[in-house]
Amino acid sequence: MKLHAVAIASLLAVAATAGAVTFDVKNEAASTPGGQRFDRNYGADYARQVLSDASTFTWSVFNQLNPADRRPADGDTVLLAVRDTGGIASTSGSTIELSARYDQVTGVLYHEVAHVWQWGLQDYGAHPGIFEGIADYVRLKAGYVPGHWVKPGQGDRWDQGYDVTARFLDYCDSLRPGFVAQLNAKLKDGYNEDYFVQILGKNVQQLWQDYKNKYRSG
């Protein structure tokens, strides 16, 4: 795994706090071909470990060494429910639903675990791009980048979401290490585009233009 630029000691400190959270996996599609493939290729023990590892990693990216800084998990439990549904995965509260029909699990779980812990999801409906972008940023920093993702500098707008926004946030974090952690913390009080100015001193449109120019000239 390619780790975000944080000290190993910090990761270990965060890991020590994971014991307060329970990670559970329920394969509700065990009788289906997809559910059987999940058990064969991954299994509950592996998925449970990924939930734990992804939580520890997300806390490090968000600089949430103190559990009080995190969005609380429902009942201190993160649940992965494998179901025979369409799509890939979704998260509601602290429950992650994974389609048994999808066969690329680990990177997807890092993305969904980020949704469990990130702040500001009350504004998701109005600003989905920033929240999906932050979740994919966590996946990016963990090193689980699928081949279909855009390359740095690509995309039509900064809040396009997912891989496009993740790449842009990675650029912003290169300007001020810890930017994403600061942005996530501010989202607890709701989304405001002025957060980019507060943290980086430039509005997001100028930052997006700088980002595009960097890779256009390269």
C-alpha cells in the first residue's frame, strides 16, 4: 500500500484507538453466485480487516487522532452488508452496502469507509462532487487507483466528483500539506466554497485554473 505522507508512528497511534469501533460483515447474498464469489475471493475476515485498516488510514488522512474529532459511527459499529443489488456500493450512516455482483472490493471499501467518517454529508445533496472527491482522495492516497481513473490535470470542472476532484484535491494538498484534513474539519459546519480561500488564500476557480495550467504546460 502506498501511504499518505504521514509518519508511521502516527498511524500506529491511530490504530490503537480502532478498538473502540466494531467492524462487522454480513453476506446477505451468500446463496447467489456473486455472494459465493465474495466468500471465495475475499470472505468476511478479509473484509473486516479492510474496514479496520481503511478506517485507520482515513483517520490519519483526516488528522483525526482523537476519536472526538471524528463523525460518530452508529453504535460504534461499521457494518458491511453484501447484497444482491445493482450498482457497486453505497453508504448510509455507518452501513456500507456492497453489490455482490461487483468483484473489485478493496479500493471500493476505502472509498466507502471514507464516507463513514467524513464530515458534512448533510450537504451531500447540494454538493456531491466535493464529498465523492474526498472519498476518492482517500482511495488515491491509499494506493488503490483503478486503471480507468483520469490522469492528473484532466477533467472538466473541479467539482466533477470522484477521480477528477480527487486529483484536484491532491494538488491542493501539495500546496498546503494537510489541506484535505482541514477542509474535512470545516465541513462539519456545512459546505462553503470560501474554505479554499481560508486555507489556501485563493478561490477555488483560480486554484482549478492553476491546476489545469500546471499539467497543460507539462
